[in-house]
Amino acid sequence: MISEAFASGCKIVNPGAMLDGKSLYDAMVQENVNKTAGVPTIYGLLLQHISSTKSPAPPSLKTVLIGGSACPPSMIQAFDNLGVNAQHAVSQSQHLTYH
């Protein structure tokens, strides 16, 4: 996935050790992130920050890919309410194989 992103000219943004909602939000805004992939726990922190600060979604964020564990439907709805397309991609019982 990472090599495909580089090959297509995408910039990869790594939030580093700070995975709290505010740090994620700030990084997304500063780096103009438009697509992101991660686990529900991380997006829960992001949504909590957005809700508690009454902030809009990061302006450039268009798509959120959620995987790694079960995603609550309320999380998909929360992103939808912010105008962000959220997709649940993989659950714990599914596996990806690259050839």
C-alpha cells in the first residue's frame, strides 16, 4: 500500500508518537490530509476531539478508511455528519493477501 502511494505521487504523513485526537487533528490540518487509514480507536480519539472543541472536520479530509477491528456504525455516521466519506474495510476475521 505504501509503495503504491509513493508511486502515484502521494505524500505519506506519519503522526509519530502523538496519537491523541488533538495531535491527529493538527497533523491532518497542517499536512492537508485528504485520505487516511487506521483503526477505530484512533478515529474515536479524533472524533472526540472534534466534538469537544466543536471543530469542523479537517478541511481537506475527504475519505477515512477504517479497519483492523470492528467499526461501530455510529463512527461511520459521525464522519458522514462531518461530510467525510468513511468506509469500514476489514474486520478481525478477515485477512488481506498481497501477491
